[in-house]
Amino acid sequence: MGFFRQQEERLAIRFLTWQYQKMEKPVPDDAELKLQAVQIVQEAHRIARERGRNVIAIIKDLVNDIKK
């Protein structure tokens, strides 16, 4: 895994943690957060390839859409 992908996943984990706290829901354990972050980053890269948008902006949008 590349350096930039790792950084994007760490950013997604921070966004996810913040979103769970904002919704006053319990933050999942580290393994679950990592899994969610990997899925979000993969989805963001897929969307970026199709639409040409910024991956970080897409990650932010995907995390904000979480309604669990």
C-alpha cells in the first residue's frame, strides 16, 4: 500500500471518529474503523476515476453521508 493511500485512510478514520462523536454514537473499535476507512477510500478513488473529482473532497462527502 502506498504512502498516500495510508494517509487517506488515516484521514478517513479521523473523519469517521468525528462523525460518530457528532452523532453521539459509540465509536467502533479500531479494526472496524479501519475497515470502514478502507472501503470509503476505495469508493472515493472509484468516484474520482469516473468523475474526476478530488479524492479528499469525496472522502469528506462519503463520511458525512453515514447515517448508521
